[in-house]
Amino acid sequence: MPAAITLHDIDDDLYAALRENAARAGTSLNRAAKALLASALGLVHRKRPDHVAEFAALAGTITAEDAAALRRAVAAQRTIDKELWK
């Protein structure tokens, strides 16, 4: 289980800089603080895969015929078996 820490007596300048860093990164104060600590301590974390970028090349490449075939193939999965939900 990950540990938790509490930091006391954070001065206004440090807090403001952390808030600005988090805002620039579009993340929370907690994540920004952890990233800064890891960077300062020389810890390298594996970057999570960017699944949006991985599939971006596929966007708009499906044909109308393929889309219709896909809809037909998954139609049975979208039905509810009322006998199973009694």
C-alpha cells in the first residue's frame, strides 16, 4: 500500500509555485508534488501508454460497410437476457 505524508508550514511562495506547476501540467497539487519529488530524487517512472494516441491513426478509417458489420456483430451483446436477471 502506498504511503501518505503530510507537509507542514509550506510557505506562500512554495505553495503558489506548486499550484502554478500543477495548473501548467493540468493536474492536481498532489500529482504535481509527487512528480516534482520524484524528479528531484532522480526517480524515473514509466510513462503510462497514451491509448488515445495509439488509436488516433484509426480514427475515420472504418468504412460504412465495416461499421454496419460491426454493429450487426455486437447487436447480440447489447440485448438483455431477462431469464438471467430474474
